[in-house]
Amino acid sequence: MKNLDNKVVYVVDDDPGMLDSTRWLLESVGLRVEGFTDGRDFLEHVDPNLGGCIILDVRMPGLGGLNVQEELQSQGIELPVLFISGHADVPIAVRAFKSGAFDFIEKPFNEQLLLDSVQQAIQSYGSSNNVQRFHPDIEARMARLTPREKDVFLPLARGYTSREIADMLGVGTKTVDLYRSRVMKRLGVSRVQDVTGIAIAAGAVDPLGLR
């Protein structure tokens, strides 16, 4: 039986300094934290009956974050997963969201952004739809997009580059970049990963149909 009252945040990062600083940040707001520098070691100790969430580094020696996520799914462990990465790698972010990631945050991360996402992930535990981490005004944000912005929004959310989108729409790359910045401004986000998350949450993109 899932214990939602005994919540723990698992942090898995092969960088001991980053692991310690993340642990300190989370513990400073009263969260219980268990840290691991190795993905396999984490998998041997994670308790699927506890509530909470998992913060996973994408790139680690041996078992990387995405592989750990796959192992969790194969074991039927449903804790929300937040990925952190030092690389703005949209294809990896798309793959992570496609596999059910709750969030994808770049290093160095904004501390409040991480805390907010962790709290939302913990609150979502037990919900059938973990991607609803975004504000409840998603439909209103989507309604702000013009038809041309929507043309850019969908392939952008699916992980296509500006050049690929330009070829699809028969326009120049600079034009796509302009619409891309408008899309992100209207949606109130600064990361392409969040565009993908919003598209999934809004039902505009099927995560199984992502690249």
C-alpha cells in the first residue's frame, strides 16, 4: 500500500557536490531526502510504497537517468521523476517526457523552480496524470496563439529544430525563430522542454507520437 504521509525525495546524481547542495536545498524546506551517486544503488534501495518523487541526473556513468527511468517502469514504480541535466538537449527531454517524466530542468537550476516542481510532483503522486504540473490556465494560454504560431508550436513541441520547421512551413529560419520566441512568450515559458510539457498536458500532442 502506498504511504502518502511518509514522503521522501530521492536525489540521484553522480556529482557529490551537486548531490549535497540539492539535498541541503530540499532539507531546508523540511523535505526528507535520500541521496545516491549511482543509479543501480538507488534502484536497490528505492521504496515503491513511499510517497514523494525522484530527481534524476540524465548523464551518469554506468546507468544513466533515462535507463534508471526505464528500470523504474519495468518494476512498476510510479514515483514522479524530475530530470536534471547540464545540457539543453531537446531530444533527450522529448524522450524523457515521452516516457512519462514530470519535469526536465537544466543545470544550473533556479532553486525556487526546482522546489516548486518537487512540491507539485509530490502532490501529484497517486494521480493518473502526472504531466499536469503546469498552471490551470493552459487552455487560456493556448488560445492566445495565432494560427501561424500554432503551426510552429506543434513541431516545436515535438522536438523539431527551427531549420526543420522552416522546411515544413516553406519559410525562412529567421521567421521560424521569430514565431518561436512569440510562442514561448505567449505560453509564459523560457524552455523548449516546457513547450513539450504544455503540449502533452493540453492534449495537443500525444507523447507516444513524439520523435
